[in-house]
Amino acid sequence: MSKKVVIVDEQGFSRICSALLELQGCRAECRPLPVCAVDLHGPDVGLVVTSYPYGEQLLESLVGGDLPVLVLADSLSDPLLSALKGVRHACCMVKPVDYERLTSYVRQMLVGEAIELGGYDLV
């Protein structure tokens, strides 16, 4: 896969997620907060993974952009759903994370198989 996954989350989870994705053949890079959509602009970035509410400000910076984002959340809430509505290509997974499902979904997103045009998806 030529595109990479940028993980913007707490250090411990970022390292684990990065290692798991790399074992599956994905390129992954961890970035600390604060980071915004401008920092993620580049032809080699195919997906951003973050959690909510940790990455709430990042989600706000992605509103209206085309960069796909996968959000991991403890639970669904009205503020989370509102944040997802502003991002064109967003997916939300509720924790606890099933890492096999996560890596499978990430691979699908990187090749464009799991992305609907506009809106968000819950998996």
C-alpha cells in the first residue's frame, strides 16, 4: 500500500495501533496533538485514526475536507455524531476495539473500498 495511516491518539495506543497496522502491511505514523488538517495534507496520507474526545479539535479541523478519518469512541453521543457529520468521509468504531476488525477496515479504507461519498459510517 502506498498511502499511510496517521494515528493521532494517546502515545500508548498510538504505538500499539501503529505496530498492528504495520504487521498487516500498512504504513503507519504516529503524531501527537496538536495537529490539524493542514499538518496532514499530503498525497501519501490515506487515513487518519484518532479517538473521541481526544481528537475532537482535530475532527473540527477536518470539517469539509476529503481526508478519511476513523474515530474510536467509548460510546456514541450527540456531540460525537455532530462532529462526524461535518467530516465528509468518517467512520466510528465503538471501543473496546476489535483489532482484527480495525486492521481489516483500515486496509479497506486505504484502497477506497470502505468509503462512502459523504457522511459517516458506524462499524
